[in-house]
Amino acid sequence: MVLHRHGDSTCDSKKGEWSEHYVENQFMAVSGNRNKTKAKFKNYKCDDAPCLCMHSRWTKGDTKPSGIRNGQTTGTDHYDKSKVCRDSLKNDDPNLGEFTDTCAEASVENHENMAGKSAAEKARVAACLVAVFLAHIQEKINEHRKATGKPPMSIKDVRAMTR
């Protein structure tokens, strides 16, 4: 799994790949507008976020589940990962750390490159995804805090943030 900045994506759309925010923007965004963040996440920008390429659209020649047509997203790696994240927000009301953990684990479990990997290797990859995302969001939060004269937040405090 190779990470990239969303705005610098090299994912191959002809193969049905999409630049996927492995931690869903929904947590940081104003409801219904992924490009407008809540005040506490002010410097978080969709295009700057760490992402990975995931299969997100069925294309001609894909081996897909019965009943799935070309162009649909249902049943793709991206869809299955995102459903886990969305369900977590609806059912569990997680803090940022819990949500990041859930989304990183779902990304690993649903990414085609992780098929057949050991549980230990999947856990290591998920931990790396969590570390990268939390370092990114901590930097964005602390940029804003510094500009407003507030002290920086630790990773522990960032993990504890709520929606």
C-alpha cells in the first residue's frame, strides 16, 4: 500500500482505482460538505490528506459479485471500507482516535494488496496508517492553534477529540 497526498494522486481510474481518504473526511467535515471542515479542524484540507489508491468502481473485465454492473461502487474495496467507517459514526459515536483506528483497520481488511497477509502484518500496516494520519491532523490542528495563540495539542489529546 502506497500513500500519497490526495491532491497528488496517481491512482489509475481506468482500472477502477480512486484516491481514497482512508480516514473518512466525514469526521472533520461539516455535514454534507466534505470541503468545509468544522472549526476545531480548521486547517484540515481534503486535498492535503494522506490517501491510498483503492478499487472503487467496477470496470469492464473486473471479476465482480453477481448482480453488480460496470460503473457501480457497491461491493468494491472502497465501498466496503467506507461502510465500516460510516457505520462506526452512526452506531458508536467514536472519538478521533477510535475512528482513525476503525478506518485504518477497515482499509487494511478491504484493500486488495492485503489479501492473504498475516494478522500481524495487517496490524503493523494499520498502525502505520494511524500514525501517518494522526501526525498529519495534529500538524494541521496545531498550525491553527499557534496562529490563534493556543498551546499545541499532543497526539493523546488529538486522539481524544470528538465531532
